[in-house]
Amino acid sequence: MSDPKKAADIISIENSSDKGFEDEWKIEVNEWVESLEAVKDSYGQKQVKELLRSLQNFALSQGITLTEATLNTPYRNTIPLSEQPSYPGNLELEKKIENILRWNAMAMVLQAYDSGEGVGGHIATYASSATMTEVALNHFIKSRSDDYQGDMMNIQAHASPGIYSRAFLEGRLSIEELGNFRRELQEEGGLPSYPHPRRRPELWPSPTASMGLNGVNSIYYARFAKYLKNRGLLSKDLGKIWAFLGDGEMDEPETIGTINIASREQLDNLIFVVNCNLQRLDGPVRGNGKIIQELEAVFRGSGWNVIKVIWGSEWDSLFSIDHNDVMQRRMDEVVDGEYQMYSVSSGETQRAHWIKGNKELESIMSNLSDEELKDIKRGGFDHKKLYAAFDNAMKSKGKPTVLLVKTLKGYGLGKGSEGRNIAHQKKTMSDDERIEIAERLGIPLSDEDRTLAKFYVPDANSEEMQYLHSRRKELGGYQPIRFNSCEKLKAPDLELFDDFVNGVDRSISTTLVLVRMISKMLREEDIGKYIVPIVPDEARTFGMDGLFSQTGIYSPEGQNYQPVDAGTISPYKEAKDGQILQEGICEAGAMASFMAAGTAYSHFELPMIPFYIFYSIFGFQRVGDMIWACGDALTRGFLIGGTSGRTTLNGEGVQHQDGHSHVLASVVPNLMTYDPAFGYELAVIVREGIRRMYQEQEDIFYYITVYNENYTHPPINDVTQDSILKGMYCFKRATKDLEDKYQGEPIHLLGSGSIMQQVIQAQEELEQEGIPTNIWSVTSYNLLHKDYQEARSEGKSSYLETILENEQGHFISVSDWITLLPDSLARLFPGTFTALGTDGFGLSESREALRNYFGISSQAIVEKAKELAK
Ligand SMILES: Cc1ncc(C[n+]2csc(CCOP(=O)(O)OP(=O)(O)O)c2C)c(N)n1
Ligand SMILES: [Mg+2]
């Protein structure tokens, strides 16, 4: 029978100074607990829950709310000693290996510092997380096999030295690479600071260096795994997605804001491990509170399986004599600022502050000497406690798990670092510190080598090395790991898009053209199943609602209700094997889905083709960091900026009208950006995108803007696909007769996107007035610029310069974008160059009024051309 008195600690006792009341109250509580225990013994756990729920409902009806009591448990380990499994590993060898890893990780950073290059590095984070990652890697994190998809291990970026030093012992990195941490350009090779798949595509599964992205991305990887499974595309058993996170990092809204998705979608293939070292970069995470308790309430409130690992085994015996919960109450009341202070105080000071004159607590604590008290471990350094927690997480059914693990920043790095506010920034150590740490870790190097922070490599036949390899062999292979092999797809022939390539007589927008193209591809046998349409609650805006019934909206539960529009031709259809990812109003989640789908070739061995369609202004400026991370993650797929153009999206005003996303997109080096004007351009671009990304498997991705203005689309005629793809071609030549008669310099109008319609109109008017005018369609200013940069570095002429070789005159670029976009090319035009665009904020007006206001209407173009032609 468990000790019923323990229950008292979750109830705050008013009048606690009144001894008589306190005793009476305890008896009352004990009686209730005993009754409850009897219910459990007679009826089982379910009935206990029901009873408590009834009591809670009664309390609520009396106006008594129980929020804190139900969301928080006492400040102690979730798994009691009685349920702790025995440790299956060889603790002695594991600790030996961990010590070597700790030393080599520190040595990497010290060597980088000693090189005098000032390249930096972090020691303290791994020092706090080493034990948890080691227990996970020795016993839980599995790799891919014939029938298992493999786990994904996403680490805390600042703990990278520890993971590198393990990969080194495993024989996956050379000693030279390790020695050149943060010096990637060295001849013998070096290592990037953090997990960058771009730089180490065989090692790092996903980029985590920007705080907050690891959480949201891991959640959506886990969800995408279930999506693939439910759609019947994954035959192997799903692996787990592991996200190792910092406690300071948990403040990031991308993480906390998306945890409800994980429980709603029942992601029991997801495990968060939060390294609660109570510190972030500048100081305590919650000096005045307790981060573990705060996170417990948040995660439990979101329906997660929450496991706290707070105290090491040394506390177990003290708990067993804490009959009146005095120690537990003290644990509950002390705040993180004080716990941090204990970590830098002597045992004596710590004891005095801890017992605070309480005789009973003093007597409990008298079982430990000051030295023992000082040495007592936090749960995060106790292999057995960690093992119990991971073991529980593995067994969770229908719920994601979060482990809240209490650690100490800079653990084992000595007085100058452990628990100090400066720990995060610590990059070097004195000679004495180096020798002392090596001694403590049992590193058998000479003192000279210790001061030089030399790496220690145990003999390949040593017990510890054998153990290290055998554990990973048992678990399927090394981790973390990233795979790069995937089936190649054959891109569809352009004929699939004949309806657009041959022109469209009806007046339709480029958005609709794109949606029709997606719809066609979805029906294709070879690639249809791999298409992943992603929308954050805007499918109707883009005319995609027809896809709802064609493919269904993914929902792991299917559809348990009859939709309100059941009788219509495109009802809202949710299905377990639905293909559309309808993200709700969550751009961060939608982007994370894009990354999961766009890197599925790596982790899931499937060439998934995401089309993420969003309001273009809520893309780069909203989730630009995630798009940058997609570049790092070697993500493939199509980002589609819908309702784009500052004047084409009329009426919506300042915060909706996007005239700049192409400029923001221009900074992502491997992003192909396009702003097509016609259906055939779009068809050529999308088809080529699929060819390059899924047939040739190039590590690039696409950003294409589409508009909501309706107009007819000409056929492709004699335009070459190559010129569309390179970024510019002559759409219409000036009338020959006019040119022969004309005395001045010819006019060249450069149009793109919807504004091409204004350009076409302006050209007609100018020619009517006798001014010969050429029209050029610019599908991508950014790609023209990239080509120019490349050509310049090779000492060649750029594509733009080549096609303009025999031209002269006045060049006027007109677009729905800010003038900075075309201006980047101004110097390459053989004549005068003028850019008309939409600089400044948008405003609420009609399309026509907006185009007049920004000076990009056909009339404004004519005026500018006539002024130049004078
Ligand atoms: C978005 C973002 N902002 C700031 C940083 C800089 N930064 C790196 S680590 C760090 C503190 C991390 O604290 P915590 O998450 O608690 O991890 P710990 O090192 O304590 O384990 C900060 C602010 C970053 N990498 N990303
Ligand atoms: Mg921290």
C-alpha cells in the first residue's frame, strides 16, 4: 500500500500555522485517500478517474476550480522507485564512454579557441545533456532496418560538439575534422557549428540551430509519418521522432504554439526531451518560478504524456523517510533562481538555505554530509532515472511524450562554469581547469596533452569501444543519421499541360491555371500519389475547394460527422487517407509540413512533391526563417505565393498586398523564383521543377507567384522553354514598318505576372502613336541576377547580356513588385533603364485606382515611354 499521506502535498493548507488544524486536516485527507485506494482495489483505475471527475464537477458547480491541482504534480520524478525498471546496460562502461565524449566535446571547442581564430563554440550545453543523449543512444534510439523506418534524432544545436565526438569514436568523422570544428574550409576538412544537413547531408537529419524550429518541425515530421502510413505509402513500421530541446528554447512560440497538434493527431511516435538546466544564454529561464512545473502544466493541458525526471537516486532514501512531506513541500516551494544558486554554493550554505530552520527537514537532511549534499545529482545525470523515463515514453499509446529532465548547465566543468550565468558563453579554460577536468573524467592523457586539449581515442579493442559499437549495432546502426537515396521519378511530358500550353481563350487567373495543373497531376498514375497539396485555411480563396472531394483532406480520424455542405458538388471531405494537408490558420505548421514532405525523400524514402499554397505576404515575411531552414535541409517542392502583387490583390490594404516577397525570396541561394504571366510559362516552369527536383534529384526548391486577375492566355508559339526557364524572352517584337519609319530610340517594355496585361495595352497605344515598342516577358528577375553573378565569376557574358546584344533604346520594366527587384539588373541593359513598381505600403482601393496610384497602369507606362522617346 502506498503512503496516503503523500497526497497532502498537492493541497495547500490554509491556516498552516495552526498546528491543531493541520493535524486534523491530515487525518481528513488520509481518510479520503484510503477510500480512493479502496475504490482502486475493488474497481480499478478507470473508476478512480470517474470518481475524481465527479468530485471535480461537483467542486466546479460550487465555484471551486482545480486547474493547478490537475495540471501539476509535485516537484518530483513522475516514475516512482517502485516502478523503475532495472538498468539493462553496463553502467561502468557507459559512464566511461560518456566521460570520453564529454572530454572530446570540450576539447573540440578548446582547440577551436586555441587556434586563435575566434570561431567560438559551446561547452556548457552538452555538459548538461550528455547523460540523457547517451542513455537514449545506448538503449532506445533505433536506426533504419528492413522493416523499421528508423528514428529521427533532432538534437539541441548547441550540444553538437558532443554528437560530433560520438560520431568520431564511431569512426564516422576523422580526427582532422574534429580538430577543425567551425573551420570548414581547412584542407583536411572541418565541421560546421550546428546541425546543418546542407553541410553534412550524411549526418544531420534536420537543421535545429534557429531556436524553436526543432520543436515545430519534429511535430510535423511525426505527423507526416502518420500521414504517409495512413495513405498506405509507408509499409515499414514507423520510427520515432526525437526532439532534444532546451528549456529556454521552449519560450519560442513555434514550439509551444504547435504542441496541441501533436496530441490532437495522437502522435505517439513523437518524443520531446527537454533539457531543463534552468538557464538560457543570459541567465535563469524562470528565476522566480519553476520551468519544469510550468512546462508540465502546458504539456499536460495539451494532452501529452508528461514525465518529469528531477531527482537522482540519492534522494530516494530521503523520500522514504519524508513521512510528513516536509521535504517535498520545500522542493515545491523553492524557485529555480534558488536551485541555481544551490549549484554554485557550498554544501553548508545550501543546507542552511534549504532547511530554513525546519527541524524535521534538518533531521531528514542530517543523513547526508555537506559533501554528499553537494554531490547529489539532478535526475538528468542519473542513468537509471533517465532509463525509466525513456522506457515509459516508448510505451506511450495514442499520445506524444515529453520528458522534462532537470540538469545543470556546464555540469562537470568546475566552479567557474557549473550553473554560472556565464556558462553558455564559456569557450576556454585555464591549464589547471583542463588538467582537473581530465583527471575527474579519468582521461589517460599526459598533463601536457590535457592542457593542449588533445583528443583521447581509446584502443579499438578496448571494452568501451566494443561496447559503444555493439550497442548501436543492436539498435540498427549509428545515429543521428541522414539518408539520401530515393526512387527517381519521371517528370510528366509537357503535353500533360496542353490545355495551358496551347493558350486559354477563357479569362482565367494564373492561380486557377496552377490549381488545374495540380488537379491533372493528382490523376497521373506515376506522380499523382506523391503530390501533397498544403493550405493554411485558404483553399477557397485559391479556388482549390474542388480538390476537397477529389482527394480528401487528411484527418487521422476520418470524418465523424456529416459536413454541412454534404449535398454540394465539392463538400468538405475529411478522410483518413486524405491527400490535402489543411493546416488551419497556422503558417508555421504549414511550413513545417512543407519541410517534412519536401525532405521525405531522405527520411521516408518517398519522392513527395509538396505544393504549399499561401497568401504570398504571409510567406517569406511570416515564416522566412523556416524557408531559410528548408534551404539548409535540402528540401524539395513548390512554394506558391497566391494572391500576389501589391495592386493585383485589390481592396485588401497594407497587411495583405505583397509587392516584395520576390525580393525576400531572392536571398535564399537554392530557391528558383518565378513570376509567370501566362499559363504556358507556368506549365513549363512546374514541369521543369519536377524534372530537376524529382528526376534529376537536384537540391533546389521553387517559389512561384500566382495572381487572382482573370485574363486570356496566348499559346506558347515559338517561345523556347529554355528562355522561359532562364528568366526572360522577347514576347512581342515592335512592328517592323514602324521601326523603319521611326527616327528615335525604340522602346522596350519588360512585363511580368499580371502587370503584363498593362504592358500589352501600353504597347498597342504606343504603336498607335507611332512609337515602335518591344515587349519582353520577364519570368524571373532573380534568376537573371543569379545567372549574371555566376557568369561574372566565370568571366563570361550573362544570359541577359547575350539576349540583349543587338538591342538598344529605352528599357522600362513594369511589375507589381518594388523597383529594387528589377533595379538589381539595371546596369546590364544597353540603353536607359527605368523601373516602374509598387514601392511603399499597399492601401485599400480598386485594382485600377491602385495601379494609377503606384504608376504602373498602361497609361502611366505610355506616359513614361513618351517622355523617354522625346
Ligand atoms: C531563434 C534564435 N534566437 C537566438 C539564438 C541564440 N541562442 C543560441 S543558444 C541560446 C540559449 C539557449 O538556451 P536553452 O534553450 O535553455 O539551451 P541550453 O544551452 O541552456 O541547453 C540562444 C539565445 C538562436 N540560436 N536562435
Ligand atoms: Mg537551458
